[in-house]
Amino acid sequence: MSAKLNEIQRNALIGLNIVRLNDMQFAAVDHCRKNDSMVLLSPTGTGKTLAFLLPLLERLDASCKGVQAMIVLPSRELAKQVLDVWRAMATPFQMTALYGGRPLEQEIASLGGASTSIIVGTPGRLLDHLNRSSFAVDKCTHLVIDEFDKCLEMGFQEEMSKLVEKLPAITSRFLLSATDAAEIPLFAGSADIVKLDYRGGGEQPAVRTSFYTITTTPDKRLEKLFSLLCSFGGEPAIVFCNFRESVDEVYKYLTKASLHCVAYNGAMEQKQRELALYRFISGCSNILVSTDLAARGLDIKDVKHVVHYQRALSADIFTHRNGRTARWDAQGAVYLMVFENKELPDFVPSELEEFALPKRNTLPSAPLWTALYVGKGKRDKISRGDLAGFFMKKGGLKPDEVGTILVFPDYSYVAVRMNRMREVLKKVAGEKIKGVKTIVMPARL
């Protein structure tokens, strides 16, 4: 591709430990240098987040004080993901995330006056802030709508329309979607918009994905699911269900069978969902049982297996579930649990191979990591480096015995080696982090 990255973009990739962009990402950067609008159609898992963050980074003005860009997306989980990616890029521009589940006043305080250059958030929450004039939009010239098809599917069209009306200074628009939609021209600002269509390209996750069926009967489905998960040997897997009740049923069955899993669905409180995802991402649990809430917006590395415990209700959902594995250049496998003599929908690949379940089940080894809760967070000026240093100095851990660390406003999670947990808890009891005593205990849902 002709696009050459500038210094700030190259440094951003260094922060992300990315050596080279894929063709789709290069094309997005190149297109945005020549055009004020971009519609990018590309499958889940191909790196669309960088495809809009890198062009956006190039358009921001360091001398401008105030919000210059707004990123609209369908879920708080996706908003957090984009925020994490941006922070890892270590740019000179501040991004603030706005989404439901916390008071508006708290978010207004987090905007930091004129220091925020980019706002990322969900349609409803962004519209609430715009109605309140929480921040000035006279310098907001760039609009990004990510997961556009999901925004429509979740019924955000009216809110997005009102939101766009409240952004009179917009001069450039980036829309990104895994599927096409008739409403795209309206939000792209042109009926003749050029679409970069990478849906059928060689980078589609399905090319690197193996598909299998598990034939079963309703009364044997849980039993066969257990056998299938045992065959993975502890490799990370997501089990998709259609309903919250099904998630609960599967989670209880697998937990009783001594598998290390977590449940994830929209009925859980935000803190519960955060901990469930953290346990899975950090390797404290190797199985995530979820509704389609986890089918989009979550960039979880190294998910080797996706299991359709219940059949996806549409082609889009099927595609997005499968997109949780085989991300970037990785390999993955998808398993469809099907009933005997039941015809599969057209969107499922034909002539799938039947997966051979083991004759004897062997429980995978317990995860190497366990999660600890620390009662201090960002409001206490605590960073990941502070926590890592605390557990190594006060807890006696070696660098490879401290795992994934997540810092929230009022608390944090730290993964430590399971075999060191008891010793660590004794050593850090009553100790101070940056001069302040705090609670350190096993993280509980």
C-alpha cells in the first residue's frame, strides 16, 4: 500500500507492540489522507479499531484546546477497549470514555476541562451529555461510528441521528461495520460514499478457522459440552448461549463438574461483568460462558475455541461469535452443537466435519493464575506499575509471578500465581501502597 506512517503513528504502534499493519489498515490510512469520509466494511477480528484510530491520530491538532473528535459505539465494553488501546498508544492527546452505569456528574468531572481531545462512548450517554452541554462541540470536527451495524441492531438509530444534529462542526466521518446497511449513506453524509469493502478478503477470520459439529440430543448436550471442553486441555474457550437462563444453567453445570469458568451476561451488574472478563482475560479462568454480549466489542487475545452451545439466531450473530477466535494471524476453531437430523441454516458452512470427542474425559489442569482485589484505584493515584512494584517488593513475587493488572477508579485487580497466593496475602497484610493502607483479598464475584 502507498500509505507511510508518520512518526507519531509509528510510536503508537510501538506502544501496542505491533510490527506491521495489515492491508485493510494501510488502505484505511491511505484513504483518509485523500478523503474526508470513510466507510470501512471488514469482518470482526481484522483490526478495525486501529483502522480508525491511526487516521484520527493524524488529523488531531496539538494546538487545539477542546474536544476535536467523537467516537460512537454500541457498548461500554467496546468503549473501554478503545480507551485501553488509545492509552497503550501513548499519544499526546487525551481520550475520555462516557457510558452508562455511573453518574453523569462523575463523568463530567472526568472530562478535565479543555484537556480532553477525544470523547468515546455509547449513543444514549453521549446524547445525554450533549443535551446538558457537558463539553463544547464547536471544535469537534471528526466523527467515528464503530460497529455501525450493531448500533442499528440495538435500536440506536434515532439517538445517533439526534447526536449528529448536535455536532454542527463535523467535517470528516468514519463509519466501520462488519456488515453493510442501507442507512450508511445517511450517517456518512453522502449518497455516493465510497466503501472500502474487505468482507470477502483473504484476511477474513474464517480463513484461519476450523469448523466442526458436535451432534447431540437435548438431554446429552451438557454432557457433551463438558467432554468437548475437557478435550481443549485448558486452552481459552468461549461458550455462547442465546439466553441468560442458559448461561446460568451451563455455568452451574460446568462449575459443579470442576471446570474453571465464569459467566457473563447483561443481567449482571457492571462490577460483576468486569471481574468475570478480567478472570478470563488474565487466565484465572479458561472458559467464558456468555450470551451474545461477548460476541462484539471484546478484543480478547488467544481465544482458541468458540462453542455455539445454542445456534446463533442470525448470520450476523454467527459471524461475530466466530470472530472472537482466529484474531489477527492466529488460528482458531469453532464448534456447533447440533441436534440429530436438524437442518442447519444457510449461513452455516456446509459439510462440516464431526468432531471426535474423547472416550474418556480428563480434567484440564487448574489455571496458573488467581485474581486478587486491591481496594485502591485511579482516584488514589495508583497505577499498574505501582501495583506490580508493591506485590514484588512487599509480596516477594518475581516479575513472572505477577500477571495481568487492571486499575479501575476505586479498586484494582491483580493476577498472581495460584501457588503463591496464600503466602502473598500474608506478606502484604497491613502494608501500604504509596503510603496508604488498603485491602488486599481474593477477588470474588
